[in-house]
Amino acid sequence: MKRAGSAVGHQFLFELQTEDIPARFLPLARAWLSDAVERWLKSHEIAPARRRVWITPRRIAVALEGLPEEKPAKRVKVVGPKIESLKDEAGNWRPVVLGATAL
């Protein structure tokens, strides 16, 4: 059963229990956390329908509602060094390339 006004889509709840946080720090901590969550969501191109942040002296929680099932596919072009610069005159891979690919 859905609550009146609840957002359609997926939900996410992140909750932390903490040691006592002094009450004078709570408004600043809530504002900082809300801004940090907003920046992270924007940087990952995620747009929840609703975002809520709660903070008490012993608990911090972030709830996201109306999350999409998945993000649309995105094509990214990654540019690196030219292949010719990674090989020596004989056409063999340079030691630095072989060392970087050895796992």
C-alpha cells in the first residue's frame, strides 16, 4: 500500500548510527550532508523525485525516493596515447606497458 504523496520508483535508505553529536553541530552537519548528496547525485546524473536528510545526535539518515530503474546508456570516448608510442622500434611492447598490464 502506497502512502499519499509517495514518489513512484525505487527507494533507497542509508542510515548511520553515531556516537553523540553535539546539538550545536546538527544544523551544519545536515546542511553539509544534504549538499554532498546533491552534488554526488548530479555528478552521477541521478535525479530522484524526492531527497530527505535526517540527523539526530545519534543517527544520520538519507532517503531517496523515485529513483529510476536504470540510467540510460551513455557513450564515452576515452583518449589515450597512440599505440605507436607504446611500442619500441621492433614493434614489441615497451616494458612500462607490460608492467602496467601485469596483474
